[in-house]
Amino acid sequence: MTFIDVIGLDRAKGFLKKQYEDAVKRAGRIWNITAIMSQNPRAMKTSMDFYGALMRGRSPLSRGQREMLAVVVSQTNHCVY
């Protein structure tokens, strides 16, 4: 089984700590999908910025429609989160 050393909030420093703090402000916690990127906090920031643009940026789709699409894609990919 694959193992990725996830850096927890208790060990986070500098830029990673800032990304974790931002994640807590956004979602109230640090989700595993975010924490798994802890070894590369710049990729984490880029990923979260991209997600934010998709879900909260200008779009002809409503927020609800975007959420619905995300659920369908996750179900299709057999995601359990």
C-alpha cells in the first residue's frame, strides 16, 4: 500500500502553515484531499485556487449546478468522500 508522509498542522511551518490556516478559514477543517498535498504547498495553493475559480468564479452555471456536477463526477469515479 502506498504511503505519503502528510505534514500535519502541528508540524506545518511557513507557507504550508498559511495554506492550512486558509483551508481552515474556508472549510472549518483541513480535508484529506488538501493534506495529501502538504509535501508541496505551492501545488496545494494552485489546486485550491483552481477549485475556487471553478466553484465560486464567474460562470453561466449556478453554484448548485456546479456542486451537482462535482457530485456526479465523484460518484462516477467511485470517490467516497
